[in-house]
Amino acid sequence: MEKALEYKEIKMEYYEHSDVIRNKITILQQEIAVLKSRIQEHGTGHIHTAISVIDHRIAELTEEFAEAQKQRNR
């Protein structure tokens, strides 16, 4: 009985972790949209850099999400 409870707790942890990752990705995508709306013809190179960094973080989180999904399906 104890093992079944432990397994259930681990399984729930993956569900929660996946939800957190999905929420982070959504928020970062929204932030990119805001930053893109602030780009001007000159003087906004820092915004382009920020978008690039956030895009990279989204890619990392997407990989992490895929891994969490694999763990969840075990």
C-alpha cells in the first residue's frame, strides 16, 4: 500500500511540474508579444536581445516539458 501511495505522489508531482512549465511558456510568449510591440526603427537593439534570450528560454522549457511528459507517461 505504501508503494502505491508513493507512486501516486510522484505521478502528481509530474502533473504539477508540467502545469508550471506550460504556464511559464505562456507567460514568456506574452512578454515577447509586448516587447515586439515596442520595437522601433532605431535604438531598440536591447529589445531584440531580450526577445532572443526569452526565445532561448522558451526552447529550454519546451524540452523540459517534453521530458516531464515522458516521466508522466511512465
